[in-house]
Amino acid sequence: MASVNRRTILKGAGVAIPLPLFESTQATALTSKVSHRSTKRMVCLSNNYGVYQKAFFPKESGQNYETPPTLTALEKHRRDFTIFSNLDHGLTGGHACVPTFLNGIRPDMAASFPEGNISIDQKAAEFVGSETRYPSLTLKVKENNQTSFTRTGVQVPSIDVTQLYRKLFLEDSPEAKQQERLRIKRHTSILDTILDRAAVVNTTLSGQDQRKFAEYLNSIRSLEKKIEQQRPWLEKVKPSTEMKEPRPAKQTADEMKIMMELIALAIETDSTRVMTLATGFANGDFGLQGGYHGFSHHGELPEKTNALKQIEGNQIQQMSHLIDLLKSKNDPINGGTLFDHTMILFGCGMATGTHSCKNMPLILAGGGFKLGQHQVMPSEDHRRVMACNLLLSMLQNFGLELDRFGTSTGTLNGLEWS
């Protein structure tokens, strides 16, 4: 109760911390709602260079499209995914738009938005809270993941297959656990001191400074919540697996296959419900010599466009493998299969390697959505639909009650879920 009383005092002193982040009655209500809704998961897959669009987008709209070369591996799941054309964030900036994939906001623009450039995965992670050991996991294969941002603008570090395996299945030593207990206790004590002094400090500030101070306290409160969420999981035993600890593989395709198996295990064990993965290219993949960035500036040279088809075709093949894995596993929480309740988004904030951010490559699969088509949105600039409308629809499907996210203007028309 001491924690609740302190928060009440802070609110009474005029510190504007959003209620969902600190009000104990709100947390209780959220827990109650969670127990009565379908448990959803979210996986977002990306690269940092876009796609070769001529091999990615179908020429026909609707359900009866001819599968383009890059998407061949997904053909067997045709009824379970939708390709979107002409969705984007309305941004320019080339590589600077890679971090906008899951939020629609460049980091340098974040200060102009109420929630900064928080990404869809971190928004969902806040909603999940302490229901799982890890509210979210940010992953990488041969390329750093640049897409996950907290509401305070911090880019979430990404981990590889070995680090993910250890997080999911390896128990810390008793000494390491004790050090973690001490760390949590120390950090909690520091934050308690800061927040206890907040009301006093706040009374000495002007109205404008109080608003700035409230933003600062919001970030402190968010950190406190994350620390509190870690405490109960420290004493809970991790799940076991017959899978041996992996190492990053030389070939990207081999490492991605391992990563997909770990993602499926993370969902099956309910270790997390939110994951993002960025993948790249290793020199020598598929017998190719060069770099992903160099191939992406293809100039329509056949040797480069063919390389892109192989690289991006493998990314789609691994997405298809993940769908296979999730379809093969029963969902112990909801019934049906894990795929029935897992939404998988593929895309990139920079649409092509030529630095265009227009017409982002976007595929959505699973999650209970009604899919199975190539949905072509208006291409005229004055009629273009924001890609954040798709992200907002995903968040609502995930269980969040909100009517706006990033630069959205509403949910995406024609995208329904059961």
C-alpha cells in the first residue's frame, strides 16, 4: 500500500503521470480484462534495406493474384496472409526511415508526438507487462535491429540466437541471482527516493517547468515499473528444452532457421508474447560475394537484382517456416494452434535500397485476421493511407483499447479479425 499512497501524493501534487502506468486500480482492472480476452502474440520481421519491389508485389489485386518470385515460399499459406500495396509513413530520409517501420516517426521527430516514437512492439509490451517473463524480445541475425523504441526514445538493444537461448532456457547461478536481487533492491531504493522528493520539487517550478518535470517523472515511473516486473520472475524456474545451445551460423539461412525455432519455442512456453527480428546478409550466402547494401543499389543490373531475390526470398522462406512451426503446435491458452493467435508482420521502414520510403513492403499473417489477398490502397498522394493505420489495427487486435497510434488516421479499412 505504501507504493499506492506515494503515487496518490504525486498525483495530488500535480505531477502528470499517465494513469495506466502507475495507478494501482488501473493495474487491477487490466489484469481482470486480460483474463477474459484471447491471448495474442506479435512477431515483427524486417531488414534494413527494403526489398526489390518488382519481385515482391503482385501485379494483380484481390485474391486471385499470381505469386511473385520473392513470395514463392509463402504460397502454401496463401489464405493466411495479405500483402499490402501503397501503404507507407509519408516520410523521406532513406536509411533514416529504417527505425520508423514500427512507429511511423523518425527519431528526430519524436519530441512532437505525445508518446514519442514508441514502437508497436514496445506499446504491446507495456500492455503485457509482467504476465510473461519478458514483456518483449528484440532479436537480430547478421544485422542490428533498429526498429524497437521505448516511449522515452531509447532504442532497445538486440540479441542473437545464443543470447536468446540463454534468456529462454538457462538458469542463472545462485550468485548471479543474488546479484540481481541486490540490483533490483538498489534501483528500487533510488527510484523511491527520487519519487518521494518529486512532490516537493514540483511545488517550486513554474507551470512550463512542471510539464517538463512531469515528462521526466514519467520516464522514471516507466523504469520503476519495469524493475517491479522483473522481481517475481527472478524466483521462477525457466522452462526446459531438448534443443542444444546454438551458436550464430556462418550462413544467414541456417541462423535464421534456428532463430525461427527459438521464436516458436518462446511463444510455446509463453516466455514472451512480443518479438521483433531484423535480418541481414553474410558475404558468401547463396554463393554470393558482396554486401546487402551494395546489392540494394542495384541499378537494375541482373546480377544484383538476382542477389536481392535470393536474399529476400530467404527472409520470406523463414517467415513461412515460422508459420509452419506455429501451425504445428497447439495453443494451451486459447485452444486451436499458436498461429491462430499470433500475428506476424513483415516489412521495412525504408521501402527499397534506393532510399525510397514510398510503398513499404508489408505482409501480415495470422493473428485471427481475415486475410488471403493482395490489398491495394490508393496510390495518389492526396489519398494515400498511413501505414500506422495497419499498426493501430494490430494493436487493437492485440487487446489495446486505443484509437490512435503514431501518425494513424484510423484503423485500416478492409482488415477484419474474428
